Amino acid sequence: MDAFSPIRGKCQYWREQQNVDDIYDTSIKKDEKRIVCTCFVEGDMWLMQSKELPPDCPKRYKCRYYVPAG
């Protein structure tokens, strides 16, 4: 997961990066590792578990800068 590269099929301004505290913590299950999600144009940030990652930016229908990556 590269925090600076667009994710195919999602908004090109949407970024996902593993939470630094969870990367090497073996007590956390893979689906429960936290991901820092950002829309770097709007400045929004979310922290969610891997199993809860949305298929695209939660604000994709309201964002005036939405451009699909692909």
C-alpha cells in the first residue's frame, strides 16, 4: 500500500496507508489493522480497520474534485 499512489478504481485523491503503530504488532489480526485514509484535496482524514475500508472515498458524490483513478 503506497500512500502516494492512486488506487485503481477509487478517487485519485484518496490515499490509504497502514497505521505505523500496527505494522509490526503481531497481536493485531490482519483484518483489524488500522488504515489511515485521506482525501488530500479536501483535507479529510479517517482511521478505520482493514475490514471496514470503503470501496471508494465516502464523500465521492459530494466532492467537486472527484476524478476516478484507473
